[in-house]
Amino acid sequence: MATYVLLTKVTAAGVKTLQANPRRIKEVNKEIEQLGARVVAQYATLGRYDFVNIVEAKDADTIARVSVGLGARGTVQIETLSAIPIEAFIRAIARKTRT
């Protein structure tokens, strides 16, 4: 499983939804699972983004379906980042290319 960070901004329509039903956040997490991904950690944040989610998915196609599917509703804007475990990152940059 690959790890992704979803940085989420809630739109005005999304704020109305959350005010009417704060538990909607948990319902969306279940929908994410139905799309083949899993929320590992979730935080409400103050500042540029309203939520930060750490999500595992089998591949980029899966996380693309999640991001586009949620964004298409008009209640959130999502920036999706691929997250590389630090040890894998170190190994990758330490490899020397052969000429």
C-alpha cells in the first residue's frame, strides 16, 4: 500500500454540510474505504487547510478516484501528495546511477 496526504479545504457548501451533520466526516471515511483506500489518520487543522488526512491506497489510480470523486461533490477542494517513508527515500537518493 502506498501512503498519500490529502490536504483539504472545505467550501461554503461543505461548511453548511458540516454544521448540519458533523458526523458526516466519518461517513466520508467509510466512502473512501468503499473506493479502495483507508484513512490511517485524520486531523482538523487551523490555517490554510481545514483537514489533513493520511490515506493508504494500493496505487495512484485508486487515490485519484478518491480525490476526484470527493472533489466533484463541490464540498471540498483536495490537494493530494504522495508520501514516501523516510527510509525508502534515503535508499532512493543514496543509490548511485551506473554509467
